[in-house]
Amino acid sequence: MIELNRLNGERIYLNLELIELIEETPNTVIRMTNGNKYIVIEKGEEIIDKIINFRKQVKNIF
């Protein structure tokens, strides 16, 4: 799971395996495979970096 922040500052944790699409319109909208959408403060590139870092951490554990 990755930590992100909604526009109101609320912290959320998303299962990166369920992310279908990240778009900037200009706000960053994350669409999940289950149909849920989240608007977050982080930009797309930052979210991708968080996903890569998470996967590296998991790989080092196993």
C-alpha cells in the first residue's frame, strides 16, 4: 500500500495493485479497478516513484 494525501489533507493508503489509471486534470485523479476514484495532492510522477519504492522494499524482504 502507498500513502497519499487527499486535497483536504486527509491521509489515505491505496492498494497499488488496484490502480488502473492516474491522470492529472489538473488535480491528480486515481481510478481503481473497482470503480472508485480518489483525488490526491501528489502528482503522477510522485505516485509512480512511491510505487517503485514500495516494490523495491517488498523485493528486499523476500
